[in-house]
Amino acid sequence: MSLPVLPGYGFERYVGEDKYKRVLVSEVQHGRREMLPYGPKKKPNHSAYPSGAESTLPAWVAFDKHVLAFDAYEEAEMDDKRQEEYRIRRYKIYFYPEDDTIEVIEPFVENSGLPQGTFIRRHRIPLPPPNVEKFYTVFDFNINIDVVFYARTFKIYDCNPFTKNFLRKIGVKLNPPGKCPDDPYTKMRREILDFVQPLRSYEYFDTLKDFLNYEGKVLRFYCMWDDSGSVFGDYRQLILHYFLYDGTIEIKELLPHNSGRDPMPFFLERGKLPKYAPTGAHQPGDVTDKIVLNVYNGYKVSRVHGYLFDKYKEAKLEQEFYKETDLKIGATINVWGRKVLLCDCDEFTKAYYRTKYGIQDFNSIPCKPPSPPKIERKFPPYTGFGSEEDSLRSCLRLVPVVRPNVQAFKKCIEKDSFDNESNTLRFFAKMTKHKSATADRLFVISYFLGNNTISVFEPVEKNSGYTGGLFLKRIRVKRPGQEVFKSELSEYIQPEELYIGSTINVNGYLFTLLNADEYTLRFMEENPDKFPYSNLECALQKLKAEKSKAREIKQIFRAIDCDFTKMMDYNTFRNILMNITVGRLGEQEFITIVRHYGVPEKPCPRGPNLVSMAHDEFRKIFFEDFDKLINYCQYVDQEKKTKLPSKFIETLCKSARLPLSNELIHSLVSK
């Protein structure tokens, strides 16, 4: 008899225990918390996959959308054993690892006479007796084994690569794949069809495939048709479009402005272009439309639309048409008797041929027609009245029109005197090779860059016998050796012809340029492309060409520079370079080198107004501390000579901090 549940009648359950943890009634399994069953753990009915080190996902999540596909067949007995005893029926067995369900599908076979499609719907299939309480798992499948589904035996002979890889990963050792035997009924049907069908099969046109693949894709070529051989003919520029969908061609014409031709939408309407057109006339009935037998759906390939022609081809005329393989840059095609040259194509066409045919050479051909020969106009010779430009302008029109020379005006504005830019090159020259009495006359030649005019001025010298002044007014000077009365314009002296050391002919007088002013030298050095003799790099290249004399040059320089000042005077340096280069270095190039590497002299103020300049500086800052300077001088002059060396006086002036520059103090003391 049990004791009543009253105080004092029970026993402690935890007598002698020191841990009172809570008993767990659930645990995390397959990524979710599940209640623990009572009693001993049972063997799971589903497939037990080996768990990874970090994998906690349940099978229905980890193997979602994973399907194992097996190829199987069955030998099915037939009821009518007089014609056939059995058939080989092929199946696709799909196993879903997420829930161990199985689906069996039989592919459709044309004219099989059997119901096909889903043979077993997707669900869990139990094992054959005596293990009916258990179900098929992934470890029950392999290659070259038999599986029994509801008393139907299926022979698995192969599977796809994904299934093989999946089984290897879970530890299943795969058997070698087998082969499916031929079905005698299918083989018999094939022999009958081969006997019944004609030797020449029907023409098959798959229009849907070409439509889906090539609709909207057009190859574009730029072409040219030479029609210059006909009366009033010329070169015609065309654009050829090849439609990949149906192999048709259309051609459009590019009309230039003021071509005089009527704009037409198409040069050739869209259609298939025959290769050997035009041909002779055909008999009536030779060229007719083909007879379409039927528009089909499902012929040869399922879900493909197309059409069939009559097998006898009575109304078909054999004719070749241009295809995409016939079109390439440089090819000449026949457009109904017109020879059209393919000159270039667009980027899509190049990418298409490069991808499909591996063509890499797409060198284009000039598509524009050659320019017509320029007819040179012949003008009458110069008459002597007015300038040559005015006489030439009167020959350009029936009624002469005076128009300003825009180019000359722009050049005159750009090269006009502005601020510190005079745009005038001045050279110091002397007259040579004229008369012995005038050989030593000196001149100043000015070249004006605004209009390429030259003026010559002769400085006045006492007792020279010449009045001096303006020798040649500002005009353009022609180059010597030209005819006076000719049809072409005369050539005039350009600024590039003027450089130090050159000789120019000014209206029969020869002048040798001796020197140039600072602005001229600087302008020529800033424009070495126009004045090559002022190009420092070219001048140094001529010196570098004398590498064999480098040792001799060093010895000469060391012998001259005894004090190691690393400097020498202008004339000595000039004589050394001229002797080394043996006349290959011009005077202008030598001056360019000297101006670049020469040491600039310190400017020293000169003139009778030095004292006035000093007084102005004293007056600006109200300097009156002259007593201090006098005391310094008296202190230095202890012998009372009232005279001191210029160096002492210059030092005393600097010590007294006179508000004068060092150059001005040196000039005052040296004076």
C-alpha cells in the first residue's frame, strides 16, 4: 500500500546529492531545438549524412534543390507475345537528399504505344520485404545494381557527374558504369521507317532557331561602286546590310551635298542577292514559288516551328545567293551586274567575324572616291603697273574687287610693336664686294616681322665722304635671280635667311651681317625651330662630333687658364673653337654658345651724373651723417696726407652705411 502524500510521509529524492541541475527535456538537432524522446534512441529512418566540422544545418536546408539522377531500364513483358516478347523501357530515377523522396519518370518515345511520363510520383518508397518498415536512403543507390520499387525491378546502369561526385563525398564506392541494351521494338520501328522513307529526305527549315539567335543582328559594310566609266558617271558610296536572320541584303546610298541626285530610300531593296545575276530569260514555269506541304510543329526537334517543301522539287530553280562567308573587306560582289567593292565594316561586324570565324585582319580600304585632278590656272605675266598682288587679283574676277588680305592683316597685328616687343630684327652690317671705296661702309639693317619689310640705315660718320642717313626705305626685298615680268609671285627675303655671318643681296648691294642687338639674339634663341643657327643643341652637337680632340682641348684650356679661374676672354675662346671645328661652326652658333655659358658682367653706372644720383639717394632718406664719414677718414689718414687709396675709401663708405648701392660707390670712388 502506498503512503499518502502528506508532510512526514515522504522521502527526499536528493538525499546525499550536492548538484541540483535542471534535467534537459530538449536539445539542438539539425539546427533547431527538438524534444528528447523517452527511452533508448532509435536508429534514424532518414539518411544519416556525415556532419562536417562546422556544418549544423539540417538536411532539408543543406540539400535544398539537390537532385541525384540515375539512368535505369526495365525488361517489361508484353501481352502480345507473337510480335514481341519484351521491351526495354528506359527510366530516369530522381532521388532528393533533402527528404529521401524518390521520383521515377519514363521519357517519351515516339509511337511506342505505351503510357509514358511520370511512372512513380515523388514520395518515400519502402524497401522490399522483409524490410517493409524501412525506406530507401541515399546509401541504397549505386551504379550497376538492381532496385525494387513496388515489385518492379529497375537496373541502374549510369548516373550524371553531379551524382557521382555527391556519392563519392559521402563515402559510397561507385561501381563501373554499364550499358543499356537495345529495345527490339524500337529497332524494328527504325528499320521500317528507313524502308518507307524516300532516299532523299524532305527539306527542313528551322526558322524559329534562326529567329531567336539572329533577329535584330545585322552586318554592316561600307562599299563603293565605280560608275565613272558611264556617261556622267562617278563614284557612288553605299552601305550594305546583311541580315543574319534570313540571309537577305539591302543597300542604301550615301548622297553627298549638292550631288544632283534624287534621294531614294534604297539603292537595292531587301532580298536575297544572287551571285550570277543578271542571267538570261527563263521559260515560263521555271521560276515559280515553291510548294509548301505543311507548316509543322515538332518535326525532328520538339518545339521547333518551320515548314516542309515538296520532295520532288519540281518548282525549284537551283541558284546561289551571297552568304555571310562571301562578304569580307576587299571583296568585290556582283549587285545585279554592278561591281561593288567592300571597303570597311562597323565594330559589331568585326566582333562577329572575329568570334565565329577567327578573322583578325580588318584593314580598311579608303572608301572615299579619289579627288579629281586639280586644274592649275594660268595667269598672264606681270605688267609692271601696281604691285604683283594687285595685278594677280585683277585676273581672278571678270570685274576686279578690292579685298583686304586677311592673312597679312592678322600677321601684321600679331607682329606689331607692343610694349617691350618691337618684333623688329636689327643687324649691324657692312657693304662688301661692291667697290673698294665703299667696302668699309657700316649699316644698320632692320627686318620688320609684321610685313617682312626691310629698311637700311647708314650711321653718320665725320669725314667719311658720305652723308649717311636712310639708305633704303622700308620695302619688301626680292631674292636675286628672279624675272621681273612673270606669272608667278616673286619670292622675298624671309627672316630665317638673316643670321650673323650671312651675306644678303639687297637690290644688288651685298651686305655681310656682323652683329645683332640684344632683342634680336634673344628672339632668335627663343625660336630655334625657325632660326637653326640659334639652336643651342645643334651647335653643341657639332662640338661633340670632335671627340677625338677632347684631350687636346683640355691641354689648351689648362695652358691658358694658369690661375685656375675657369674663365677666359671672348676672343681666345672664339679662336680655339674655330680652329677645332675647322669652319663647321658658324659665327651665329658660336655667339649662341657664348651667351649661354658666358659669365655676365656686373652692371656699373657711368656718366657725369653720378654725383647727382648720389645726392638724390641722400635726399630721399634725409641722410646727414657725413661727420662720421669724415672722422673715419681722418682716423685712417694718420700721416695727414689728405689722400687715401680707393679701396680704403670704398670700405669706409660701406662702414658708414651710406644709402648707396655697391656699384654706385665703386663708380664714384673709381672716378
